[in-house]
Amino acid sequence: MLQSFEIERYMASWFVKGCEMTQNVAECEMSWFLAQLKPNSAQIAKRNLERQAFETFLPLEETTQQRSSRFVTARRPLFPGYIFVAFSAAQGCWRAVNSTQGITRLVSFGRAPAPVPDGLVDGLKARCDSMGKLVAASALATGDAVTFTKGPFSDFVGEVEKIDADRRVWILMDLMGGQTRVRAEEAQLRAV
């Protein structure tokens, strides 16, 4: 017996809110668009768009925040309040995206939604793992300005002093009027 969400997905594969899907590849050229989300509705919008057979991409990053004297690591959207959606603008199905629960509107310049420049989403996807989490770039060099993404120095900025053979990074930070040398893992850092 099919569950209700399976039936919705099956029907959405043939029709997307009244827009008939075509088998002609030339007419079905997919482009990426940016949709603005309602507050705290990223997962709701992603789920509802995928139920309608839209391809979505929500890049995430791991952040550490201090809450009541302890540090909590959580995954947050890289672009808070926005999600990437792929569809064919020629079919006019963008109205279905605008009426999706969790979506405020598609980013537009004029009356029609504006596509995201080619290669932007592909470049972001290349830097993310299979779950959409942004993987830190490993191209740190001596003298680079970096910010801590995890741990007690979260959101502090420093300068790379040296990188050891075992990939430990020594950072110079300005703390209390003097420079302090701190050792960190490369996964804890992001280039500024």
C-alpha cells in the first residue's frame, strides 16, 4: 500500500502544480533560482519542494555557539533565509514554487524570477559533502587570515603562523593586548 507522501511524489513526477512535464529535453532546460524562505522554515520548504518534484539545494555549515556556559555545535544554512531551487522557467512552473509552504517568494528582478549565474550552484555542490554540509577548504597558507568556526575561540580572527606536517595549524591571535599563539585543527578554521 502506498503512503500518502509516496502518492504525492508519484503524481508530482508527472505534474507540478498544473504544469505538465514534457519529455522534450530542449524544452526542459533546468536553471537554478533562489527562493526566499519564511523565518525558520528551511526544512519545511525543502521537504515541500521535493514532494513537488523540484530539485533543491540547501548548503549547510557547522557552527559553534556558546549557550549557558557550554558550547553547542549545530548545522545552519550557509545563506540564512534562502534555498536554491531548480526548474524550467520556460514552463512557467515558478508560480508553484511561490505558493509552496515555507517559501516567501522567488528572488526576481522585474516580473519573472532571475536565474542564478551558471556554475554557482555547481561550485557550491563541489565544496559540499553528500548531506549538503560545506567541507572546509584545505588551502591554508602562512599569513592567511582565518576565523575559528568551532570551540571556545569561535568567531575569533587570527593569522596563520605555520602549518605542521601533521596538519596542525598554529594561529597568532590578539588577546588582551598581546599576541597569543594557539594550536588548532584545520577543520576548526575558515579563511576570511
